[in-house]
Amino acid sequence: QVKRSGKNAFRFFDPELNTHHRERITLENDLRNALLRGEFELHYQPQVSIARRQIVGMEALLRWRHPALGHLSPNAFIQVAEELGLIGEISRWVLEEACTQLASWRQEGHVGLRMSVNMSPLDFDKRDIVSSITECLARHALPPGQMELEITESLMMNDTADVAAKVRQLRSAGLSVAIDDFGTGYSALAYLQKFPVSTLKIDRSFVRDLDGPTTNPIISAITGIARGFALDIVAEGVEQPEQAEALQLLGCDVMQGYYFARPAPAHEALEWLRQPARLFPVH
Ligand code: C2E
Ligand code: MG
Ligand code: MG
Ligand code: MG
């Protein structure tokens, strides 16, 4: 997702301008070829319900197997892809791959599973974004209700009417829409009325501050908002048992984070689906 504030920050902080300029050009060239060379891969991280001791969803997270640099996180290249106008092609690949994977897991019997896919705000500039997504689901014979799109608060601040219409169309088609990293942007409650989203994902910066079964004004406020708007809630970045416990007490049941599982390739994710109990530490 676009984090404009960090745009080209390295150019200002590093004196080795030439080195970085060269690295940037190499990255741009490599990125142009990455799709053609099949260097992208999706990893999956489970979203678990504590109460049900079940995996309710998987978030698809993009990885780039760079020939020289190894596995790269999207944080290292999504913004460049957006600036180069390559994000549309990448998003299309991600959606196609995620749908293929979900269809395959459904064949294995995991029919209740939901797949979450991260969207770039730029994807919503595309006139036919809604039909290209619903067409992809149909082609893979996937119920739209099993697909969730993750968007960011920044998306809802610009060009509101057009984006809101697209979100509404996606929701009418049966898809879920989650606000990722909720609470970190310029959270105006008004947009929750304009944008019929279905899920709030509590950003991990708020989860990080939880260190025991205690009150927490931010988490309580977010779960209160979720209840008020009848939204689902997912906490991200859960790393410690104390955080999981505190979230549960604060009314948040669905969680995602290293405490349960790190993002991993599809074959490992399938093992979790087969034996979800392995994700839940015994008490
Ligand atoms: P996000 O959507 O908020 O994803 C969560 C990030 O936190 C992921 O980083 C994940 O690996 C990491 N994470 C998960 N659990 C924990 C934890 O317990 N502790 C910590 N410290 N981190 C945790 P990742 O995979 O590097 O992705 C970074 C961001 O890149 C994502 O943030 C998302 O905004 C973006 N992204 C990922 N995949 C895609 C994609 O296919 N398309 C687009 N446009 N953006 C993507
Ligand atoms: Mg996400
Ligand atoms: Mg997130
Ligand atoms: Mg995040």
C-alpha cells in the first residue's frame, strides 16, 4: 500500500546518492522483468479464531524471489511498482494466484476458508476493477463471500465518491472488504458510513503495546466502533501469549501474528489447514 510519507526517503538520508541511484535503477529494471520471469510468490498467514480454535482465513502476502537479493518483502518494492505503473499487472497476478490457491484448498475440503488479498490504492483508479475481480472469482468457481480485499484508510480519503461506489459494488457482489492497519491513518469515523466495509484490522502498533490482561483505551475504542457498525475485527501482529489473552478479554476473537504462525508458502499453509491444533499453544 502507498505510504507517501516514506517516498524516496533514502535519497535524503543517505549521502551515497550515486550508489542508491544505481540500486534504484537496477531495482526498476529487475521489477519490470520479475513477472515475466515468474519471480513472484505468495506466502500465506492464517487468521485464527481463538474461541473456535480454527483457521478462519488466510492473508496472501506477496514475496519476490529476487535472483540476487533473495526473498524481498513488499515493503521493499510495492511503492516502486506503483511509481512505475507496474502495480496493476502485479495486483492481477496476485489475485489470480490467490484464487487458484483458494480453489485448490477448497478441493481439499477447506470450503469455509476465506482468502484476504491486499490491494493498492492505485488498483481503484481502474475503471473495471470490480468486474475484473468478480470475473476472476467466477472463473475459479469461488463464492465471492470467501474473498476479502484489504484496503487502507488513505484510499478512502481521496476521490471518495468513486472509490465508495466501487467498494459498494464489491460488497453487493458478496465480497468482504477490510480496512488494513486500522487506526494508523487519519481515521475519520464519517468514512465508515460512506464505505460499507465489513472488517477492521487492528494495526499491530496497537497490539504491540498490550502486555497483559489490562484495559486498553485504543483497542477498546476500536472494538466499540466495530460493534457499533457491526463489523468483524481482526487483530494483526500478535506475537505474545499475553497479547492474545488481553485481546480476547477486550472482545477481539480473530487474530493473526507470529505467535500463531509466520507467513509461509502454500504447502506449509496446507499443513496448518489439515492440523489447525498445531497453531494453538496448549494451556
Ligand atoms: P499488511 O497487509 O499489514 O501485512 C502484515 C505484515 O505484517 C506482513 O508483512 C506480515 O508478514 C507482517 N506480520 C504478520 N504477523 C506479524 C507479527 O506478529 N509481527 C510482526 N512484526 N509482523 C507481522 P509483509 O508480508 O512484509 O507485507 C508488508 C506489507 O506489504 C503488507 O502489510 C501490505 O500492506 C503490503 N502487501 C503485502 N502483499 C501485498 C500484495 O499482494 N499487494 C499489495 N499491493 N501490497 C501487499
Ligand atoms: Mg494486509
Ligand atoms: Mg495490516
Ligand atoms: Mg500493517
